[in-house]
Amino acid sequence: MDELDRADELTEPLGVQTVAVTPTISDEELKEMQAKDIDLGPVVDWLENGPPPSYDVLHQHSLDARNLWGQVPAVHLLYGLLVKKASDEIQPQLVVSHQIRRKLFETTHAGPLAAHLGSRKHICQ
């Protein structure tokens, strides 16, 4: 039995069509993580407190921070959280701090519903 069959065997009896994950991190905790993040923190501060950074100040920060700042106004604060929304047609996306990226990775790649099927099965043919 290959890994794909095993994954089907594990999920088929559950009849899972959609999985909803209850947030374990509050909005306040997310705000704090974003503010403390080495790349996101300066951008949050500039958006909350202004004024926009000068060219010299901007270049003292990481490339990630500069790239993020370059996406303003698509990147903005929504209820105090740093989000990205490129157009009115899509939902805003949370800008994720380094601190919770690992947790998100573990949540989506571990547990009974997650499966890593190998590099060959990820390639669309």
C-alpha cells in the first residue's frame, strides 16, 4: 500500500470535506507578536504612529521589512492587525510573524489529517 492509499484510508471513514480550526491565539496575542517581530514590528509602528520612514531609516531595516513597506496600502492595519488585501474582491490575509510560522506549519503538516505524500506525488502531470 502506498502513502496516498494510506492517506485515503485514514480520511475516508471520517467523511471530511472541510476542516475548521479553532484559533488558539487571540487577536491581542497576534498584535503583540507582530509588534515584536523583527520584520513586522517597524511596519506596524510606522502605520500606527507615523510618519512614514525616510529612505535612510527604511534602509536600516531588513529586506523583508522594506518589501512589506513597499506594499502599502495593500498592507495595512485592520483592527490593529497587520493584513494584506490586494483588492476589494479578496479577503484580507493576515501577515504572519516569524514566531507563529512554525506553529502554523506544524498544524498543517502534522496530525491524523495531514499527509506528506512525497515529492513525486506533489508534481502535477
